[in-house]
Amino acid sequence: MRIYNTLTERIENFEPINPPVVGIYACGPTVYDYPHIGNLRTFCCVDFLRRTLEYFSYNVKLVINITDIDDKIIKAVNETNTSLREYTSKYEKYFFESIDKLNIKPASFYPRATEHINQMVEIIKLLLEKGIAYKAEDNSIYFSVSKFEEYGKLSKIDRSNLRKGVRVDIDQYDKENPADFALWKAYSKEDGQIFWDLDIGKGRPGWHIECSAMNRHYLGQPFDIHAGGVDLIFPHHENEIAQSEAAYGKKLANYWFHVNHLIVDGQKMSKSLNNILTIKDIPNPMALRLLYLQTHYRNKLNFTFDSLKSAENALNSLDSFVRTLIDIKTYYEFDDNKSDTNEYIRSIGQKYKYSFEEALKDDLNTPRAVSYLFELSNEFFSFLSKNPKEVRYSEAVYLIDIISEFDKVLGLKLLDIPTIPTEVQELLIARKKAKAEKDYIQADNIRNKIREMGYIVEDTPWGTRCRKA
RNA sequence: GGCGACGUAGCCAAGUGGCAAGGCAGGGGCCUGCAAAGCCUUGAUUCCCGGGUUCGAAUCCCGGCGUCGCCUCCA
């Protein structure tokens, strides 16, 4: 498998440190707000990566952290008069609900920042001992960027080229160098009850240290893949590298996987534009997942409700592919006249399975991988319409099996057929009776009635089927 | 000012040196008791524009135009 590495800016062969185990750390949600569909895209793409590696028999250990302490959270907690845990658990819950709706497989661990303060302190102490970090006048502890020569190697930022006059942060004058960043922030009154009173000082952790502490704790150093959104390249990941590598003299991670942004109607999602969308705004989460699959993770995805609708229609056509196979399988279930699986069906199955895998191996090209599923569907239907008798039980089983393999990576729940309510089932029986008596007026009435209940009736050569509209 | 990305049919989107995948939408025909689904058929003589390299470029190089991201809030 080949994958693009932000660190080297090229597509590289993926070689894990301890195969078949692959350690992945993905920067997770800051639980002070609802995750929007841009955040969710990143988690979904990490899910595609993880599922792809598992498809190729790797044993993935995925860590997604929960950032449950930061400036915004502290502010919100103190304003709303709740406890930190009470506040963050509400948003944690929403995060888990969101990823569940998108059928994102659970990570191996979801460590919380507040539960790994000790591991953070260990790194900070080491950096202080080595003289790479210092305690400033304000009692905060900073990382001295000038002490780490490789600073900027991930983001390719040259500190001497900073735009003149931009963002000279007035409240950070205690730093020796404006580029230095906080490892430990000294307590201030605005923090209220949120602080840790430790030997390194009373205060709370800086933004980046949590990830260094948790990825090291769960995956060791170095580990295989570090993932996140492109906006985290600088400063977050750059600073993580600085802390971890300066403290331990070892590389932090071998591969850096960054997912590009999702924009809405060509514009960045922002509160001022009032265009922030969450999973609650998405009527069909699986269609959103397909939409994510249809754009390469390194390209921007322009979300519109029109394209969501397109994805939903596309999903319906895949659904009819699967249903047709299931209908055929059921129809011939007890047919004894089985011969060997049709050669043409086998050949297209093999061809597209091979292409599907090659696309994934090529820097996780999910848009191309998905296109082969559609091509398989097209060639299948084309063959079926010309050779209806050639497609029977074993052909159906053969293709269902391939789709099920594809769906291990795609995660579109292609083989989950929702059950039909009993009221609808009863109407279907009544319609069948009317049809047998050639009472088409009655049959059509029943069909309309079912339609009003939100279901579509379809007559096929293998019987009548019913699906949700 | 520095660094970087992108611009492919009505829309979305692959392809990065050998005559332009796939999805959605649309047109025409077939199948069907009627539908639905499906089949067949139709669509970029061309990949933002202008040069160049090459037997050959959407793909490489140079120059424009346009959109966007990052340069310590951010998935």
C-alpha cells in the first residue's frame, strides 16, 4: 500500500514498524461544541484508512483522543456554572452519536486529556531538565522553539518569513521568543475551579502536550501513522513533533496523514456565515458517507445539498443491485439444478475486486474504488438482461460475497436490508391476491396506499419486493 | 510579504506523458397489466487562457487569469 506523507511531501510505500500491527493516532474532537460535517469528514477518512488496512490484514490499533480541557471549555464551564465533566460529557455523547450514524468503527481507545496529566507532566519535566523548556515570569512553562533545530519540518514554515506586523500577541510577552508555545499554562482567576496544583506549578496543560503524552502512552514512540485535518499541520502537529522529539530524541511518527477541508457552497463553514452543519442537518448519513468516499481525502470537498441528494440517489441504485442479487438468491435457494458459477460473472467479479484493491492501495483512492462497484453493477445488470437464465443461486451468492468484501472498507451497510413493518407486509399479501385475480385497480390502490406509508413496491421476475422510499 | 493547493461535461468527481473512469441530472427507445427497477442509446473533437518541450500533454516547463488554504482559534 502506498500513502502520501505530509512530512516528506510524497507518496511512499507503507511499512509498519511491527507488522501486522499498525498504530494510528488521530486528533479527536474538542468537546465544547457539536462536531460539524467537516470534522466528521476527517474521522470518516481515518475510518477509510483504518478499514483499508484491516482489509489488507493489518491489525490496527487506533487511538482517537478526546480534548476535554482548553480555553473555550474553561470559559464555557465557568459561564454555565456546571462541572467540567458534566459539560464535556454532553458533547462527548454527541460526538459518539455522530460517528455512529456515519458507521465509523470505534477506535481502540478514546483517551481523555484530563486523565493523562501525569504523562504530560513527565514530558514537561524532561524538557525542563534538558533546558529546552523554561518557566517564564508569568509561571507558565514554554517550549523554546530555537532549541529544536528541526522546527518547521512538517509544515515547511520558515520562521524568518513571518508576515510583518501580523498577530503580535500582546498577552504573551513573557515568552523569550514569540514563536515559543505553552506546555503548561499558569493558573489565572478566570480559570475558576479548573486547575491542577502540581510541583511544576498550579495551572493546566497547553494545547499540544496532551497529544504527545497520549500517543506515546498508547502507541509508543515512534508509532506508524499520525492523522488529522490539514489545519492541524501548523501549529499543532509541528509543536507535537517538537515536544516529543526533543524530549526523547526519537522520531514521533513515521507517516503523517492529513485530510483536506470540507467547504459548504464554496465557502468555509463559520459561525458568522451561519453555515455550520452537523449530522442533525443530514437526512441520510449513509449518503454523506458515500459523498465523502467520492472525493479523494487530499482534495477539498465542496458540500451542497444537491450533491448530497446525488449521493442518495446513487446509494439507491446500489441498493437495487444488492436487492436484485438477494431476490435471485432467494428465488433459486432450493433449486437443485446448480451448475458451476457462470464464467462471465466470475470474470467481472475478479476484475473489479482486483481493481478495487489496487485503487485503495494507491494512496487510498476511494473515488476510484467506488467507481468499480458501480461498474460491477452496470456489467451485472447488462449481463442479466441478456442472459436472465444464467444468473442463479451461485452467481448471486458469488457477487453478494464480493459486495460484502467491498463494504468492509466502504462501510455503507450495503447488505443491511431494513425490515418491512407488518402492516405493509399485510398489504403486500392483499395486493398479491388482487394481482392473481387480475384485479389491477385494487392492486394499484394497495400499491398507492403502501406508497403513502413511505414504501415503494416493485414487481420483479423473482417476486415482489418493497423498499423504503 | 512568505509557503502551498486547486481550476476536467449542467452539477459532483477520478485520471498526472499514449486517443477523457465513475456518480447525479437530462433526451430518445425497450421491457412492464400499469409502475418501479433495469437494459439499449445520447452527451467534453476536449481538460481556465497563451506559449514551449515531445512522435505524442488534461498530464512536464514558462507566463497569465481565477478560486482557495496556512503563516500560532480551527478537522
